Amino acid sequence: MKILLFIPTMWNIPTAMTTFLMKLNSQYKIEVMTTTRTLIHAARNLAIEKMIEWNFDYLVMLDDDNIPCYDNFVDVLIGNKVDVVSSIIRLRNRKEDLNICFDHKIDWLTAYINYQNLDWIDTLEEIWNCWSGLVCLSRKVCYEMKKSYPRPFENKLTYYIQKITWEYIEFSPKVFSEADFKTNSKWWLNIKFRELSEDYLFFERVKYLWYKVYADTRITCSHIGPTELIKV
């Protein structure tokens, strides 16, 4: 089994992360890919393209400032045998929040609310969305996302259309072509929009394709801050 470990960075990988990577422990063949001076959504899209092109079985995306708690974190994440799984990370700029979210219905769409503390211990739990500081994606989900979306990761203003069988779904030419004019002749009046980060939109799209998103509470990461390591 081949694993692509993707680490995006703006300039250089921090020394603490480099030291950690030197101790990486896995039963699988792991190849490391990095990008520099590349916008994060473009970097993540490139990683998906390359993992498919180079025929990897899993893509593990690890931000250069998130140090995992175990040197065999790759094996632990893959051992869950799910298509999408995230680790648990406390945010650098909002230390009260974790990187994983639950849904909270307001108005016309779901608002993503960050968990702050967890009652789960050493479990695999389904979540609503997450930041992609450390996530593991199967080849299957990467292929399906690339097939469905030319750019799976996008940081943009996203438009949604209300449908008969959904509350709202991301608007696209495909949705337009499938619109049921007979039963919902005023569908074009039911368009909303909001701006999402590239990771929130990615995992929202993953769920549109009927995949589930999980969090493995065994895998936590220390977040490198300006003067400290921020731990879960």
C-alpha cells in the first residue's frame, strides 16, 4: 500500500515538524510531497491530482504547523478503513475551538460550529465538517471528488439552490440541467449564497457525494503557535 503524505508550506517546513518527520514510523511505503508559495486551495488540488496520477492508495494531508501525537499516526488513521477521517487539533488563533464541527440549523443553511471539548475517548466518531490540518483521504474519494469537481478545493463565494429532495445544494450547471421545472417552476428564486473556506467546502462536497466524514479521537496534534505548542 502506497501513501502520499502531503505537507503544504508557504516558505519552509518548521524545524519541529522536520524533526518529527525524521522519526516517522509506518508499515506502509510513504512518500512526502510539499508545495511552497502556493495558495492553499491550489496546493491541495495539486495533491489530489498527483495522488491519482501516481497511483497512491491514500492521501494524508498534514499542515506544516500541526505535529501529530504519534509517530505512527498514518497507520492509525488508515486502520480505521474509512474514506475520510480527521485528527483532533486545537486552533491556533481560537484556542477554545477544535478543528471539527457539528451542524447548527439557522435560517436557510447549516452553520458549522466548532466543538470545544469532547466527551469521546479513543473512538471514531462521525462529524459534520472539519478543518484539514491532518486528514486522511482514500483514493476512491479523491477520484470521485476530482471527477465531480474540476477543483475540489475552492475558497469562493458559493451559491446554493433549493431542491425538492434537499434543503439546499451547491448550484452548478449539472444541477441546472436537472432542475424539475414542472414541480418547482420558481426554483430560480430560491438561490442563496455564502463564502466558505476551501476545507469546509471540500468536505461539504464530500457529503454531497454520500461519503461520511469521521474524526479519530486517538490522533491529536499540537499546533505550533507564535511562542508555544497549543495542545488538545
